[in-house]
Amino acid sequence: MTTRQFLDRAALPAVCAVMALVVLAPVLGPGFVLAYDMVFAPRHSLLPDGLGLGTTPARSVPADAVIAAATLLAPGDLVQKLLLAAALVLGPLGAGRLVPTTSTGTRLVAATAYGWTPFVAERLFMGHWPYLLAYACLPWVAAAGFAHRRGEPKSLARLVLWSVPAVLTPTGGLLAAGTALATSGRLRVLPALVLLNAPWWVPSVLRPALSTPDAVGWFDARAENWGGVVVSVLGTGGFWNADVTPASRGLPLTPVLTLAVVAVAAVGWPTLVRRIPRAQGLLALGGVGLVFALAAHLPFGATALQWLVSTVPGTALLRDAQKWVAWWALPLALGFALAVERARPALAVAVLLPVLAMPDLAWGGWGRLAAVQYPADWSTVREILANDDRPGDVLALPLGAFRRFGWNDDRTQLDPAPRFLPRTTVIDDTVYVDGNAVPGEDTRLPAIREALRRNGDLGALGIGWVLVEHGTPGRIDAGTTDSLTEVHRGTWLSLYRVPGPVSANHLGPPRAPVVAADVAALLFVAGCLLWQALPAGRLIGHRRHEE
């Protein structure tokens, strides 16, 4: 291999690694990144909620179970940073490898166009690391799908294995499944995808639909600038939470650049279709992603979404519709790269354009993200709960899903107790959007709330412990802890034991079908790994290819 060939091969992974480093550099020191929905702990415990057996929706299934297993092998902060790095490196690397070209410059354009986007920035700042991991897998799933369409050996196993990181959450599983179907063009891959996603959809269909129809409108895609909601979504932005939107998305030039990039990408799509047979499926999927993202703004779209989330179990995941723009991002990046390939002097500008247009993704969003350490109170409480034989779950107070602690610079973050503590922890999962309350979906909360109001028996509801978190907004009635036994009092946490007998918690979906789904999916993934690794897999794949 010549020096020039080595540099050409090394350029793409090097640029992808540098992009990730530019974003994550300020958080790579010791500690945890705790922002909005992103919560990691030194060691996650394997609890019923992580397997879909709890009383909460299966939104983090099987992600919580996988992280629990990973933190048995490595500290939680290291696991978190490896996952974030993987999400930010694999996505652009996959896009650069997928674009049908021999030009290193074109590959770099595809990489930055896919890896440095408003979707990545907004989901990172919102703490949606599983979405980022799913987004990173889509180019690799697409490549395996195209290979499967061509009949390449073992391509189905590759398609499944590249979908595995995505199916850590329901949204990621559906994003990967849609990409697999669109690129493979074969419905016979559907049973494999259904089985792979079983850990989250089985408990979802076994729970009643509890979503509030009115809440659909509060999570609509929104306009980030004068170009309106459509232009924002075309640029892969438009996230409903304005607090996590990079300030650069509001610049007057942003809509102009967005429309220019889309127009240039459209010029490159014929080349994409010509070089990758049946790439029309990927383009069509991108269009579907746009329709889904803008569904609430289309005629009858809001009404249809409201009916679905209030009637059909598991469809509440359609509520945050902007996330489906992930399907649009890949054909946008590939088309843009192929179009500028013809103008070689413009390649360098095209590589840097995403970074210049949105520089405030760099350095953790210019200081939005930082690594912090948990106070010692958290480890102390964990040890008490791990070593005490007293039964019962933990109730976290004040009621509320999100916290703002001084030790985390008052950043909004999800309550870490359910992942930090070794027992099932009940929190009030009500979410407030622009002052509007989106009711929680934990089936235990109404009875617990009533018991707190009248100082009733928490033990009868399966609560054996009460955790009071200090230094965060929220109100606790003065008499709430009067009848409880104080076990620990610290600067940030106080732990109380609920007196009297504690009833067993039998709520949640039936265990047998959920456990069967988890085991079946795990065995299926193991089978695909063996198929990839063993020589027999090559022989089987080769015979099928010949047929």
C-alpha cells in the first residue's frame, strides 16, 4: 500500500474521530454527563423496569438492562462516554462508507453532512443518547440492506447485528427496521425485525394506552427561524424543546443554507440511484420521515395522531414526531455529497459547511455539557438499600421527573434515583411542556399521590422506603415524613423507612410473555453472531446466494 493510499483510507475514520472529539472534549474527564434525559450511574442495577416488567412504559427497554450488564464490566461514566463516542463516530463513518464513490473528498462530505446536524445537536443536548446510537447505525443498516437485496452471503445476519444497538429503545428499533425494509426491499426480513424488537413491543401492547391526546400538539416539530417549521425540519431540526436548540439555528442565513443544501442534494439523487440499484427505497424512506415529522401540521394529521396515542397501545412513541427526520438525514447527506463531487474545488468548503453553519455543537455545545461527580450521599443511600433486608420499593420526593441540583450546575436532568439505586424507584413521571402538564403513565402514581395527600399507608402500595432529594425545586408537605423512620440524613439526600408491613407489588404486565420475548431476542442475536463467525455460516450464505 502506498502512502497516498494509506492516507486516503485513514482520512475518513480520522475526520470522524476528530469530529467526535471536538464535540465531546469537555466531558471526557472523570464524572457523568447528566442533562435532561441522559442519566448514567456508577453501576446500574438490573430491575423489572429495565426488562419491561415494571409499571412504567417500556421506553428504556432493553437499554436499562444492557447498561446494567455493561456497568458490571466497567464504571458507569466510562460506559457512558464510550457510547457517546460510538454514536458520534459510527454515524458519519457509516455515511462516508455508504456513499457510492471512490473519492475520499466525497466521502468526507457525506460524513460531515450526516454527522454534524441539528438532529445530532438537539438530541445530544436533550440527552437522547439511544436515539443518537440508532441514528449512527442507520448507514450501516442501509449498507447491509442493500447487500441483502443483492443476495450477498450472511447479509441478513449483518443487518440484524447492526440493528441491535438501535433497538435499545422503541424509536431506535423502528428507525432501524424502516431502514432495513426500505433498502433490502424484502418483506421476508420483517419476522427477524419483529423478533429483534420484541423486548419493547411485547410489554407495550400488554399495557393500556394512557397517553393524553392533547399532549400530541405539545411535542410537534416547531419553527427554529423565519423559514418556518418545514424549512427547520428539512434541515433535520425543529425539535419541540427550544431550550436545547443551538443558537445558530436562529440565524437569518440558516433557512437559506438549508434550502440550498436540499436543492444540491436533489441534484445528487439521480447519481445515487444510478450507482446503488434500488436506492429509490432510501429516498422514499426519507420522504416518509419528513411526512411523519410534519404530520401534526398536515390536514387531519393532528387528529389522527391524537386518536392513535389514546387508543392503540405503544403508539405514544409517535408523539415526538420530529425524531423521524432521522430517515431524511441519510439521503440528504448522500445526495449532497454526490452533487458536490462534480465540483472538486468546492469539496473542502462542503466538508466544512455543516460545522460553519452550526459551530455551537462544538465543545459540548459551548459549555452546555460537562462531566460532574455524584455527591457521596448517593453512594451511601445505595449501600443502605443494598444491605437492608427491609422489602419494598423506593418513592422519590419531591414528586417530579426532573431535578436541578447545585452539584450539577443547576442543569435540568432526569431524576437519577431509578438508575442509581438498587431497588425499583417510583418517580412522578409527569412532564411539563411550556407550562402544560403531560400526565405520567406509571400505573402506581395515582394511588401513591392520594396516599401522600391523606398521609395514607404507603406500605400497602409496595413502598418500603422514601427518598427525599434536597436542593432541587419541588414541594414536600411538612407532615409527609413525620410517621417515617429516618435512616440517613445528608446534605443532598435523606432516606426514610416506611413502618409496618409492605405489600408485594404485583402490578405491571404478565411476566411470562415479556420474559419469553427478552430471551427469544437474546437467543436470536446470539444466533446471528454465530452465523457471522462460523465457517458454516459462510457455506449456508454461499449456497443461498447460488440459489
